[in-house]
Amino acid sequence: MPNYFPIPVEARIKASTTNMISLRWKQESIVADFLVPDDETSILRVQFEKTLVVRVLDEMPLSTETEKTPNVGIVPDHFAYRVEDALFWQTQSEALKSTFKSAQHYRFLTGWSCLDVISTTSPTTSVVPLSVN
């Protein structure tokens, strides 16, 4: 059964009204930028320093992946989660799981996309000016 643990973020973001606008991979790290609704000058930046697996879906995963058990811990319109026992995690190789024992699954939901990340580090979030790359 997937268990969702909400992660607080720097900006007030409703998952249904935001979208990922960029994703950059820098060696082992990633930087993802998301729109901040009702703020045309800022974006929410999510960064991981040690990224092992990344997946981007063009729809919310709850509508594209069918799991036989209910999701636990989902907060309506929440954006960021640490996730345990989801299908995405379960389908990763045993080699990855045994080599990177501290790895965890993180999920960022928007009205248009979903970013899944398996990382050995927790994400950092910050609100930055839209013009910052």
C-alpha cells in the first residue's frame, strides 16, 4: 500500500494549479522548476544533490498507475511527498535498492505532470525569481 508523507515547501502551491516548467540534470543532481500560481515573478525550485532515478509523467500518476490498494496520506491539492511502497519504487532493481540503502522515493504532483525521484538525499526547495536559471 503506497504511503504518502507530505513535504512542506517554501511557496503556497496547489498541485492542481502548478506545472513543472523545467528540469535540468547536472551530473548526479537535478533541478526542477515549478510555477508559483498567482505569482508571475517567482518559481519554486526543487533540487536533489544525489539523484539515482528520475521519471516524468505527463499526467498525475494516480490516474495512470493502478495499484490494488488505496493510497494513504494523500492531502488534497498537496504538491510534494516522500512516498513508501509505491509501484514505482517496487519496480526498481534489487541491485539499486541494496547498493543505495538510504535511497528514498519522492513525488511532486501538478495538474499536468508528475516528477518521481529516487534519491539518497532529501530535496531542498526555494522560491527564486523567474529569471534565475
